[in-house]
Amino acid sequence: MSENEKYDVIIGLEIHVQTNTKSKMFCKCPTGYFQKEPNTHVCPVCLGLPGALPIPNKRAIELCILMGIATHCNIDNEIYFDRKHYFYPDLPKGYQISQYKRAICSNGYIDLSNGNKVEIERIHQEEDVAKSTHHSENGKEYTLIDYNKSGVPLIEIVTKPCIKSASDAKEFASKVRQIARYLGISDADMEKGQMRCEPNISVQEKGKWELKDGKILPIGDYKLNSKVEVKNIGSISAVEKSIEYEVKRLTEEIENGKEIIQQTRGWNAEKGITEFQRSKETADDYRYMPEPDIPVIEVSNEDLERISKEIIELPDEKVKRYMRNWGVSKYAAEVISSTKENARYFESLQEELNKTLDEKESAIEASNWLMGTVYSIANASGKDVSEMNIDLGDLALLILSFKEGVFTKNKAEELLKECIEMDKDISDEINKLKEEKESNSGNLVDIVKGVINSNEKAVEDYKNGKDASIGFLVGKVMQETKGTANPNDVRNILVEELKK
Ligand code: ZN
Ligand code: MN
């Protein structure tokens, strides 16, 4: 029996996302701390000084609710904050203001492309901690703390332990990031720590466990294997890699008869491995208690209606619409809608082409050109499609002119490259080529005759049976016509002329 048939993989994810607000969660300090002088965005509240009173940030709560609506959660009509106690230098109050029993959002889900559903247990509002950095100088080790990050709004998305594979976990994380970006909830830049993923993983024998009310329970006298948590994951691909690594490691340990100790591990991106950090014999005791300084906040139906208006068409819906209405392939639809900017670009190009072509053909042409040419040229020049200065009218003109046979695909790509890399206006050039094509079409035969006369060697080779020489001659004619002639026409005329 293979290991895959013997074991189930059970994964839950906790994702922290910093939300896009101007000020911090409970004070007026600015949030944009990236590359700012340490400890300049601070006040008595986010430094945790005694007696300072927290005042909740309304916009932060709205963004938390927005995430909940976008992921089909129930939204609580009353918001309660709690204190989660633990001692660490990056937490100056000695507790984090978070939510315990009642989270603002609960019982949601995100659908994955393979049809699996990832259930979200809760999304709660909390505050970020400070940033500590560890240094060593002359053999002395010390830690510095920057409180600029302390108190930045944070939402925590907790899934049920219902994710079945590393790739599903990766897709879930990437969908969370997509939704956050589409709706302006967060930039979710993982390199800047704006989004952090922590998977918990266990491996159990098939048929020996069940999931009940979001909890994993053993069947009969089966003893559940402990789960491990992985911290420090700094990219979406590392979510998948770290889980794959752990599943393999855990399966081997179990196969070797070893007992899994409940533990926290760190992801070492350089080595591509997880490393033991600490064992957890009992659940952490955070001594949660209601936050006495913040009264209960009511969420009215009017609030929900207002916040719901910020929901725009999300990638999943876009994919469905592109496929259903326009016949775009699933893969192309997914790539095109992967960012809001790409989707907007595609839709504008479709609209532009639709002035000449029908709706569906416009979408297919737009999708083919973006997927086949534009993205790769843009990538090669290090630009995002949305950052390119290429005028949509120009791009549409290029596509339509190619369809009319004004020039070859190579020529079209060459023009596009110039346009993208040098921010060049190509409409003049396309129009010039169009005119040239028209004047050439009459005398294509003359051009062919000219090329035959000035390339005796190739002509001789061809006549001596070297068929490949025709390609060389076609190339010469194409050069003369600046790529505006149809290579098949040129070949046919050449063959005719060479028979003479
Ligand atoms: Zn502050
Ligand atoms: Mn948290």
C-alpha cells in the first residue's frame, strides 16, 4: 500500500493580513512605517503606556467586515474586543487587543478551482505587534525594537482543518491575497510582512478520524497524531513547499514508529526545510479577558449595506463570465483575472476591439494577444501590463492590422516590442505600413522579379534542387516589403516566377 493510500493529510491555515488604513488600530499614529526611521510612528497608546486609552479604527473594522462579506462569512452584529496576554518585548502592553469568543466574521468559505471548498472558521480583528531585530557586535548580542508596527490593524483568517493538500493550501492563500488586493483591503505584500501564513499540519491514518464542528476527532481507539505548526512563511510558494516538506517528514516519522510531538517549526527558505523551534506540551494559556476600555460596537444593517457596496466583481466571477460569455479558456481567464489591473486591461482591450469585431471575437483576440505576446514582452522588459504606456487604441489597431494581413506576426511583435520597451507611439508606423502594403500589393510581382535578379546564387541553388533556398528568397522579398506582404503569397509568386 502506498503512503498516499494509507494516510490523510489535514491542514489548517492561519493568515494574518495588515489592512490598508491611514492610521493604526487604536490610535492616530500613521501606519506607513516601511523604511521609516524606527520609533517615529508612536504614541502612548501603541507604546502601551499605562493609562492610555485605545479608540477603535472604524475603517479597519469596515475592511475586516469587507473581507468577511467577500468570503461568504456571517457578520456579527456586535463587536467585542478581548485581551490576549503573553509576555514578549514586541508587545509593550503585555497583551494584544484581539477577539476571543466572538469574531466579527465567522463560517465563510472560499471555493478552489478543483472544486474543493476551504471553510473559514473565523476572521477576527486585532492589532500587530512591534518589530524586533537581533544583532551582534563584538561578540555581544542584543535586540532592538521598533514600535512603528505596533498597533497596525491586522485581521486574522482562520480556516477549519479541512485543507487536503499543499497545493490547495497554496491556492487558498493566493485567493485570500487576490481578494484583499481586488477590494483594496490590503496590498498583502508578503515580502513586506503585510500578509503572513501559518499552516498547521497533521497526518492521520485513513478512516481512523473524522471532522466534527471544525475539530478532528479519533474514531474508536485510534490515537491521533499531533499537529505541527510552521511559522515565518514569507511567500505563497513557500506555503506549498513547507507543507510538502512537513507531510513527507511526518509520514516518515509515523512509518518509522516514532511519536509526533506537538511543535512549532520555522520555515528556512534558503535550505527549503522546516526547523524545530519549540515543543508545545499544553495549549498556550493567554488568559483572555474582555477588553474593558472598549465598549461593544454595534454593526447595523445600514453599515453592512454601505460596506457591501465596496464589493466589486472578484476573480472567480470574472473567470466564469469570461468563459461563459466569451468562450475564453479557463487557463487564460485565470491568468488574465489574476490581478485587478490585468483584468481591467483585458476588458478595455476587448471593448476597444469590439468597435470593429463582434463581442466574442474581440475577447478571444484580446486574450490570445495578451497571453501569447503582450505579457511575455512586458515581463521581459520588467513591466506590469498595467504600467505599460501602450495606448489601447494602438494595440487594437495592431491586432486588427495583423488580422487584415497588413504584416506578419513577427513584424507585429517587433512593433509591439518597440512600443512597450521604448514607450513609442506606433499608430503612425502601422498606418504607414498599411499604405505601403496597398502600394506594394500591385507590384509584388515586380519586387519578386527584382529579388530573383539580384540573388543569382540562391536562384541557382533552388533550380539545382536545394528547396531550402526558397525560404531565403521569401525572406528577401519580405524585407523589401518591410514585412507587409503575406509570406504565402510571396512564396507562390516566387515559385511561379522561378518556373519561367
Ligand atoms: Zn500610536
Ligand atoms: Mn493573531
